[in-house]
Amino acid sequence: MKLPKNATVLKNMLAARLAQATPNCPPLAASLGKNAAGGSHLTLTQAGKTRTVYVPAELKDEVQASILEHKRLKRLLREMTQLQLALVQTHCARRKLRQGRI
């Protein structure tokens, strides 16, 4: 993501992503795979161990939506982190300019 140098633009971008951060459904940090019998299974890590859970066919769409929601929120969090870091860096640069250090 290309980051602007202007603090106001950075704040607006951050506010827009913050508004998008409300989950649409409960997020689920897992992956969905196919079972040999034709069903689906969910793979996730709990307490350092990989767990596999059977997913009934009627829940597959709901589980898939929860996994996609987790990925969306994770991407948003990464972008917000980059924007906040850029905001801090521009603040430091502006302060140095005002004090005549540069």
C-alpha cells in the first residue's frame, strides 16, 4: 500500500479502515478442507496443537463466511498498523522541521 506523507490524509485513511473493522459475522481463524467421504473439515491450531473438526454440509457456507471475515479483518488490521506507523513517522518529521533540525 502506497502511503501518503500528509498527516490529514493518513488520518482519513485510518478512520475509513476503522469504520470497516466492525465484523459482519464472528471471525474464525481456521481453514476449510474437503473430507475423503465428501464432507468438510475445519483445521485450526489450539494450544500449539493442530485440531481438525468435522463441518456438517449445512454449516459449510456459514463457516466459510467466518473464515473470510477473519481474513478481511486481518488485512484491515495490517493496513491500520501501517497507517498508524506512517502517522507517527510524519509527526516526528514535522516536529523536527518545526525545531529547525533538518
